[in-house]
Amino acid sequence: MTNCFHICISICLVVFQTTIMPFLPLFDQFYDLPVLLVIYLGLFRSAREGVPVTILTGLFMDAFSGAPFGLYTTTYIWLYISIRWIISYLHGDNIFLLPVFVVFGVLMENAIFLAAIILPDPGSQVSEIGLQSILTQVLWGLCTGPPLIVLLKGGYRKWDQWLKERSPEPNGLV
């Protein structure tokens, strides 16, 4: 049941990111919202829940974004693996580290995207506008990422609480 909730959140974020965000002038250089879900899953959920949802979110973004197929899936998988590795050294539940995780996620995603652009054509360069866009995404991430992750965490807590209230008590009687 929790996986259904994960998938619904994932679909909502992907649809919002790909269909609504491009038409909002204020958010034309906004970071990728599903990155927050991947960061949340890496920080607070088990690998059993996080890995399938991360892969599905990447596949959804690949299908709806128009990017080369596999770019978002690869990015999200590497981001998820990196977050899981980092929390083996740092305490992921520290509220003061959330901005660091969000900035890391935004920068890692942009680095993978830049590598996908630059590696096939070694003569290509990153423009000043591209770097400015990355800086804008990092600033958006610093301002909105941690509150949105806290909101996701609260939503998941309410969902888990609702599921526990609805599930039968394991008292041995059927």
C-alpha cells in the first residue's frame, strides 16, 4: 500500500514538472522536483521502498520529459545511491543538512546532464547562461527544497499513521 502512495506522489511530481512548470514564468529555471522525492527516499525510507520508486520516477520522467531515454533514470539511480552512501557517514535526519542534500542533488543532476551533453561532442562548451541557470536552480533548491522535503516527510508520516490505524491488530486471532 505504501508503494502505491510513493507512485502517486511520483506521478503527481512528474506531471506537475513536465506539464505545468514550463508555463509558469517565475519557475522557468526551477530545479527538477522529483529530485526531492529521490532525496527523501534515500534519506528516510528503506531500500526496498526507495529503489523501485526511484527507478519508476526516472522512467516516468524519461517518458514525459522528451529527454533521451534513460537520462533521468540513470540520474535518479546515481543520486539515490549517493544519498544512501552519504548517510552512512552523516546523520540524514539532521534538519540543518537538508539544504546540503538538496544542493548536492541539484548539482549532481546538472553535472550528469552536462556530461551527457559534453561527452559526445568534446568541442562543446557550457555557456554563461547555462551556468547562470544552474546557479538559479541551486538558489531555488536552497529556498524551497528543505521545506518541501519536510512536507513530504510529514505526508508520509500521516500516511503511515493512517495505514496503522486501518490495519488489524496482530493479536493472533483471525
